[in-house]
Amino acid sequence: MSYSKKGRKLGRKKDQKKALLKILAANLILKEKIKTTEAKAKEVRPFVEKLITKSRITGNDNNLSVAKYLAKYLSDKARKKLIKEIGLRYQKRTGGYTRIIKLGLRKTDGAKMAIIELVK
């Protein structure tokens, strides 16, 4: 019996989609605001929110299990910013760390565009 898969395909295979999500998440953490297609923004949102929730637990680099978990998905630069700045910023917030703002259609191919940003 076949069951439906979770999430969008985004026109890629499984490993390519995972790499895309890692790159989008790292860029969102480093720049705190990125412009992308609406489908990619909706797909990366839960991914980033889970990472931020994990980083809130520690507040510093001492918790090795959290640091290892974050190292699987993020580069060193993004991981340090997530733990030292973003995790501390959302210490008292229970969720909803990101916001998606829908834009118009892209002129070249008509794709729906959106801005995804971290809430201040």
C-alpha cells in the first residue's frame, strides 16, 4: 500500500530538496530576510522554526547534542549566529518565529513570490 509523501517536491529529488532547504535555512538565519518563491518559503518555514526551537534550549555552545543536531543542517557561521543571537532573542517566545509576506508574480515565468523573514 502506498501512502502520500509529506511536503512539496519543488521539482527536485529527495537529496537535492534536502540540500536546497539547508541552503535556504542558512541564508534566512544569516540575512534574517530572503526573497524566494512562495512554495519554497512555505516549505522552509517549519524547517527553520524547528532549528530555532532547538537553539533556544541551549543559549550557548555547551549542549553538545543540540550543537551536533544543528551541525547536520547548518554551516558554522549560521550555527553560531543561531545559538548566540537568534536563540537568545526568542527565549521567551513559544513559536511563530517567521513571517511570510506574499508578493506578486515574477515577470519572467509567473511564479508566485514571497518574502520570508524572522519576526523581531
